[in-house]
Amino acid sequence: MKKILITLSLLLAFTEYSSAQIIHRNPTIEKMVQEISTDNLEKNIHGLVSFGTRHSLSEDQESRGIEAARHYVLEQFQSFIPASEGRLSAKIDYFTIEADGRRIPEDVTMGNVMATLKGTDPEDNRVIIVSGHLDSRVSEIMDAEQDAPGANDDGSGVVALIEMARIMSKNPLSATVIFVAVSGEEQGLKGAAHLAQRAKEENWNLIAMLNNDMIGNSASSGTLLRDNTRVRVFSEGVPLNETEEMKKLRQYTNGENDSKSRQLARYIKEVGERYVDQLEIKLIYRNDRFLRGGDHTPFSREGFTAIRMCEFNENYHQQHQDLRTEEGVIYGDTPEHIDYEYLRKNTAANLATLASLAMSPSVPQEVGIDVSELSNSSKLQWKAPKNGQAKGYYILMRETSAAMWEKKFYTTETTYTLPYSKDNYFFAVQAVGEGMTESLPVFPAPAR
């Protein structure tokens, strides 16, 4: 009996060892992640809050209001230009929003603060956008006078941009990354809509848009939960701009859970958890929360791949609230409620994702799965990426009921046959570059 128990123990130990996951971290990305400073994040939170209100309709003053805050963010971006060796540029993109009789009572000039980190490959026109919104508000949406600190909503997203720009501007990346603090979010996603329309009209090769809106609070109201180990990624299933042709393909493949935004969300989870310890990225299968909206939505409407990152627990005493104390409850979005270690981890997940995408080859082209005959195997085929050099490819596989990819098969060829039925599994293909950086996965189209 003793021998049997020893044998079982060894077998269990071997099984556990053999199923262990090996984590490969690209040293360049890992170094960038480790450079993120909670001190810098906290300093810039206080810097933004010092402007009193950042309401989109606030009066222009030297040290108060959103225009002063825009110039503060611009100055932070511009301070990173010397270390970028000419790759970084920064400006305020001004635009006019016409009165709408609702949240815009009269025509108003707004501006998005943009820092563009130009890619080093002249043949690579890929663009990645990461955003946070600069404007803030109190209980009354039209109140542009009261103090509206906006430390978390969305000072947290903006300071994450500043810190990522500081670090990433020192490192050459193949694709272009744009860090943008948009205005007018609380007035109806105005700044994001302007930028999304511009990207569409100017035909940007925008491969991903990451919207960070409230990523610094780890405590909830009501339920009194506190957790700085989880963050949410919201992604659309059926695309908001789905055409009739896209609908037919989705219905034929049953790919309603494999939109490009869902592929980006899975990518963020895998890459973010690879580089950031003690952080679980939770995939939320809806475009956004009930009764709320975010700056990724205008990009989704224009057909771009976009997601929202948001804290796991929300404190509604500190969102859209006048500064006050009632019955012992403190209301208002002030810096003392920020969990700076949590904000650091969420910033790190963003940075790792952006760097991995910008350093990888572009996606494989013309990815297809052979459906020309009945078979218990699955044959996939594709063409090399348009940009960058692929040293190989991952074929990803999961059961149809699974949320995440469960197996990876590596090949240096552009065709691969697996002994798994295409009826029972979903597949995707991604390009792998030097340093084992991966492109976004591509869900295959039926090929005959």
C-alpha cells in the first residue's frame, strides 16, 4: 500500500509539473513595465486636481479650468521629446462643437491633447491609440463652476497616458502609438467622436484603441469590497457597424464571440497578466456598463477595434458628485481615494499591451479554414503579414464554450493541419516576431 501511495504522489507531482505554464517575458517590455512610478502617477493626479474644475465648458483661466489643464498635460508630453530622439511630438488638436440644445448650450471650442510616438519602420503605417478623458464634472452635468477634482474620473486615465508616454518615448517601436487626453467625454463623447471621425476620414490604419476610464479606485460603495487585483476590459460582440455581409459571415461561423474587439480583449488579458503580477484581467462581454458610455464607443461605431479598461469595483460616492459630507459619508472624486499601486498595475497592463502590439509584426493576411469537405481534422492557411518579419505563427485553439484560447501550436509555415474537428473548436492565427512578440489573433474565414 505504501508503494502505491508513493507512486500516486509521484504521478500527481509529475502531472502538476508537466501542466505548468512557462511565462516568457520580452526583456524590453519587462523593463518598461518596471519603470512605472507610483510617485509620478500621484504627482500628476495632484497636478490635474489643482486646476479646480476641468469641466469642458469651464471658463478659460490661467490656473483654473480645462484649458489650463490641457496645457499642463501638453507640457508633460513635450518634456519627453528630447529623450525620444525625434520620435515624439505633441500638440492640442482643437475643434468646434456646435450647440445641440442639450449638453452643449452654445458653440464651443474643445481640444484633445495628443502625443504621437512615431514608429521607426517607414513601411509600417499601423496606429494604436490609448486614451483617457481630461474633463471632469460634479452632480449637475452643466455645472462648470464648482470644483470638480476628477482624480479618478478620469484623472487616473490621463496620468497613465503621461507615464506611458514618458517611458515608451525612450524606446523605438515599429508601429505608431498615439497617447490622447480627450475633452468633452461628459458632454457626450465629443472629443473621441472628433478623433474617430478624423481617423476614418484620413484613412488611418488604426489597429487598436484602448480607452482608460477610471482605473485608479479599488473600493466599492454599497458592497464595501476592496480589491486591487482585478480590472475589467469591456468589448463588443456583434460590431456596432456590422454590415449585412459581416452579419452573414458571423452567422455562418457562429463567430459572435470572436469580433476583433473580443480578440483585442483576450490579447490584453494574456499579455497584461504575463507582465503584471497580482493582476487578473476580467473580460466583460458587453460594450460598456448600464447607464454609462465611454470614449471607445465612437471608434467602434466607425468600425475600429476598440475596448474600455475600467476598475473592477466602482465607488458611486466618488463619481459625478458635489464635494460634501452627508450622514458621515464623504462624497467627491478626490486624490485620497486613489489606490496608486492599483493604478500602477493597470498602467502596466496598458503599457505591456501597447508595446507588444507595436513591436510585433502586423497580423497574418487572408486567414482561412478549409470547409470544402467533411473531415475530423482542421486545415488553416494564411499569408505573411504586410508589415514586419514573422519568424513564425501561433495557431490558437479553444472549445466553442471557452472564453480564452486554450492551446497554441507553433509553426514556421503558412499552412497547418490539426487533428481536431473544425465543428468542435474555434481557431485563430497570429504572427510571432523577434522577441516572441505576437500580433493580434485573426479569426479565420471559411475557405473552399
